[in-house]
Amino acid sequence: TNRTFTMIKPDAVEDGHIGAILEKITASGFRIVALKLTQMTVADAQEFYAVHSERPFYGELVEFMSRGPIVAAILEKENAVEDFRTLIGATNPADAAEGTIRKMYAKSVGENAVHGSDSDENAAIEGAFHFSGREMF
Ligand code: ATP
């Protein structure tokens, strides 16, 4: 098995979808290794998304991701990174497959309800950004 990292983003938390999204994740075979409600500061969001710092949407992304609480989680499953990205669907909900989390809960390409790591390496980096060893089970 391997691990991925996810965030339920501020839009989906504001809209009351934490329970439904966690239910869909666990029903899809992911084990929750770490879980918390937290909020990123502007500086946290700038660092977390530093890879996108040259993109035109960077400022908007940082403002969005720091505007309210998120749910951060580490998830375990065979083929976790790829299977989780399949479960969440395309970045833009207009392109996301029927039944995916973004199809169900995302509002736009920016406010798209959930994050999913894009590689095993980034899953480890992103998980360590949010959780200490004592918070992982
Ligand atoms: P994530 O990394 O959140 O799982 P992703 O890998 O599907 O998303 P990326 O292209 O890495 O998408 O973009 C990271 C995030 O930046 C997106 O999830 C979205 O919140 C935001 N974003 C991407 N494209 C745009 C855009 N054109 N306008 C506004 N925000 C965007």
C-alpha cells in the first residue's frame, strides 16, 4: 500500500460537505492515516503552492486556500495517488467525470473542493507539511 495527501478546501468546508466527502473517500477503500481541521495562513499557502508561483492564478489560489478552515488528511490504499486522483476527477469540474468528488462538489477550476497529491514524492512532502509523526496512524 502507499499514501496520498488530501485537503478538503475552504469552499467545500464552508458548504458543509466534510462528512459527505470523507464518507465517499472511506467507502472507496482509503484508510485515514491522519486527519484534522486546520487553516493555512497566507504564508503557509504561498509555501504549499510555491510550485505554482509563476502561474497567473497564484495570488487567487493563495487567497482562496487561506480564507477559511480546511480538512487535511493522509490516506492509505494500494495505488493511492493515482486512485485518489481518479476519485476526485479533473481539476475543472466542467471536465470531471460523473460521480467524482469534483463533479459533485466543486464550483469552478479554482474553487474545486479537494486537493490530491500528484506523486508519491509530493504526497510525502505535503503530508509532512501538515502533520507531525505523532499525528499519523
Ligand atoms: P490539486 O493540486 O489541488 O489537486 P490539480 O493538480 O488538479 O489540483 P493544478 O493544475 O496542480 O491542479 O492546480 C492546483 C490548484 O490551483 C487547482 O486545484 C485549483 O485550485 C487552482 N487552479 C488551477 N488552475 C486554475 C485556474 N485556471 N484558475 C484558478 N485557479 C486554478
